[in-house]
Amino acid sequence: MEGADLKTEEEESDTEEQKSIGAPAFPNLSELLNRFDSLPAELQQAMLFQMLKRSNTGTLQFVASTILPSLKVDFLGKLPYELGLKVVGYLDAQSACRSARVSKRWRKVVDSDAKVWKNLFDLAGFQLIEEDRMVLNAFEQKPTHADQSDEQRTRLNYGSSEPGGSTAKIDLQVPIPGLNAPLDPRDSLEAVAKHSYKYLYRRHHIIRRNWMRGRCSSISFEGHSECVVTCLQFDSDKIVSGTEDFDIHIYDTKTGSLRKKLQAHNGGVWALQYYGNTLVTGSTDRTVRIWDIQQGVNTHTFRGHSSTVRCLQILIPTNVNPDPEGEPVMEPPYPIIVTGSRDSTLRVWKLPAADDPRYPPESSESNEVQTVPNPYYLRSLMGHAHSVRAIAAYGNTVVSGSYDCTVRVWNVMTGECKWRLEGHTQKVYSVVIDKDRNRCISGSMDCSVRIWSLKHGTCIYALEGHSSLVGLLSLTPNHLVSAAADATLRVWDPDSGTCRNVLSTHTGAITCFQHDDQKVISGSETTLKMWDVRTGKFIRDLLVGLQHVWQVQFDDRRCVAAVQRRNATWFEVFDFGKEMDIPVKKDVHSSQHLGSASTTTAT
């Protein structure tokens, strides 16, 4: 009786279970389940497959809702934190953004280590600019606001000390979750402050996308009457331009208003470069002049060249040790200026500091022949037999190209000529240094581009293809671009010297261009064009209907072009990142800026 009672209880239990799931009575369910358990795995799978085939949609949905949760494993959450970071380090940016939205645990792993987003930032080829450094400085400061996670935007108000005693006040809107998505209300100020590089990645990604889609704001303003703009440099604050009319103009980058006109040269200004508040200019009056940009005054005048100063470069101490983990090797030991002239020489000068005494002393300023020795003059580099047309420098190494058809390599601190590179048959118009491969590159009137070894002083490759003067060269780690009077630009592999693409829709000589690892901006006679440097594909015309394109320069978010239109000189400023703008109140001259100034191809 006891066994019968137990059997009855089991059967009643099975019956109740069947009723609870809405199934008809099946007295042998327990026996069936026991027999199923004893079947081989292959037969179990076959049996389940046949049962599922015979089930209606409701039953399938019930099965799916029952088994799917048991198949999901939070592998990132189960791993130790350090291993989780290793996994996240293999994700691309889009995958990392999606992963951060899976759960709070995943978000913590993805966003807590700045190295993850810094590596993605570097891999994308982005570079820190002045505004980025302000952002990084802001994120380093402890937030003072309460968590505002219920807002669509999280604002950080902060102040950071700037050189010169000024204070930067920035109102920063920080979008977080995805590359193109709006801010998630779940993003707290604490989370934002932990991964500034994620914000910077998103910012640069949007600006790069705007470049490719042509989304920008622009301003246009008239410049130096109708004179040729011979040289140009700019940053987010100012545009500095030199012309053949003897003057240097300084404009506001955002508004185009003329801030200052620097007047002291007695000839056309053919070369300029600034670093911080110090501007260096070279002229047909044979002088090199140093200016205080903020005050707009000429503080130093260097004489010594006997003909036009055609090119110049400021050299700031740089770590030239190729081993990033090794002891820094700084070259040159202090800031210097190298100038090249039509008198066939190069001269090396010490770059005056802000508190250095003026030269010449005010009492002798009017004397053409300076009787007081110049304490800033270091040495002359002599050896060329004709005009020095172009220079490039890195560390203590200076490369010069001359109308004597040679390229020379100098040690700027000793004055030693390390190599005299011969091979071009006509004038050399352009040179660049490839510091990563220990090479230099030259372009010539003989239509060729030559790649030279700085270690051995030999020609590695002679690049043929252009049919006229190669007047301009530009190099990034992955692309060498040459521009010629034959109306084409060519993109070369800097490793092998092979030609990847020919950019050939211009109708006249290329007068100016610049490129990075995404795009080429080039000017020729009537148009300013944009290309994809990776594919060689023409993207769009930025400007048309011009008389001349004198200069073009761009940075991360802006492009500045000096052109001639309606017999007057105009400046065009395109801003591809205005939507990501950061309002800043600071001393506009306090930050350091350094870049090679653009120069014209005229002889």
C-alpha cells in the first residue's frame, strides 16, 4: 500500500505539472523523462529536433525564453579586471563604444583605462592639438559639480593656469557613449572624467568625417591689396602672412579681423615662422627679423646675408633617440634659427628668448653696418655654389637644396657638411627629411624626385613620372606627395619609392598643397581641390573661379587659403569642427605653436 501510495503521489505530481503548463494528462511522463536521460547525446538531439519541428510558435517562444538566458555568459564580467582590459585592448573604436553600452560592468572595464582610448586615438592617426591639451588639463582636475546624469549634456567649468599668468576658462560639453550618438543620460561626470581620450577620439572622428563630407562653416576676408602672399602660418587663434609688399599681417582666425600690421622690412617677405610669441621673418632686404607678436614690435634684426633670405626654419630641442624607453637625447641643445639665402650660404642664429636684450641696441639701430657684434650669430654653412632654395631640419641635422643642383647635409651645431648629394641635373627646389627612415628627399627642375640615405650619403631611389619642375614635396609617415608644374601631384610609397596614385584634374602648375594621411588639399591657378590621399580619388572643389591660389595650409579642423579674386587678395577660412568648439577665454599669445610655414613656388 505504501508503494502504491508513492506511485499515486508521483503520478499526481506529474499530472499537476502537466496541467500547470497546459498539457493533456500523460501518466508515463516520468518514465519518458527517465528514458530520455538514458539516451546517447546524439539521439537526444535528434529527438529534440523532431519535437521542435512539431511544436507551434507559442511553444517555440516558450522554449526560447527558457533556454536563451542559460546560454549567455558575461565573460568580461567573470574575467579578472586586468584580463578584461587585455580583451578590450583588441577592440576597434566602434566595437568599444558598443561594448560600453552592454552593461555597467562592461562600461567600467571599457572606459576606466585611458590607455585603451589613447591607443585607439594613436592608431587612427589623430594628433593632439592646442584645444586637446586644454581638454586633458581640464579632465585632470577633480570635478566640483554633483552627478548630473539626468541631463542630456554634462558640463565642466574649470580654470587652468596658462603660460604668461593667464587663466583659461572653458565651458566644455562632453558627449560620451558612441562616435556619432547623443549623450546617454546614464553617463555621470565621474565616468566622463575617467576617459578624456574617449572624448578626444569622438571629437576628432567627427571632425574627420566633416572633412570628407564637406560639412563646414567658412569666412572670407580681403587681405594685402593685390600682392602675392609668399608665406603663411596659422593656428586656432591667428593667421600670419607675408607678402611682396614688405608687410606682415596678423589676422584673427575666427573673425578675419586685422589685428596687427608689422612694418620694418624694406623688401618683400619671402619666409616666416613663429614659435609661441616669437615670429621670425626673412626678406629680400637681406635681413632676418625677430618680432614680438603680442606687442607687434621688431625686437631683433640680424644682418649678414648679402642677398634675399629665401627660406628659414626654427629648430626647437627635440628628443632624437629612436628608443622611446631610452634616455632622451635632445638636439639642438637650445632653440636656433637656420636661414638660407640667394647668396649661396646658410646662417645659424640663436633664437632670442622673450627676456633677451634687443639687437642691435637701440642706439645703433639706424646704422646699416652694425658695429656691435651680434651675440645671436653662431656660424655660417658654406659650400653651395648657387642660391639656397629650400631647407629642412630635424635635431642637429639640416638638409639644404640649391640651384647648384646639389643637396647638402649639415651638422648645424658644428657647421660640418656631412654629405654632398649629387644626382640631380638641374636646380633643386624642395627638400624634406624622413626622420623615421633616416633619409632625405629632394625635388628638382629635372622633373625627378630623389630619396637619399642620410647614413651613407647615397641615392636610394630616383622617382620618375613628372614631366616638369617638381617644386613642392610633403611627407607623412605613410605617404610622400610631390607637386609639379605639369599640373599633377603624385603619391609615393616612402618605403619602396613606388608611385601609388597620380592626382591629375588640375589644369595648371600646382602652386601650393598640403597633405596628411587622409587627404590632400592642392591649389592651382583657378581652383582649390581636395583628394583622398589613400585612393587618389578626387573628392571635391573647395574653391573655384579664382585668378590665383597663393597658399594653403590646414590643421586638424581648419583650412586657410590665400587666393586672388577680382584682382584682390582674399583669405578663405574653412572650419570643419565648429560644432565641437570649446569657448576659451585666455591670453591668445600664451600658447606655443610651431609648424613649417607655407611658401610659394616662385623663384
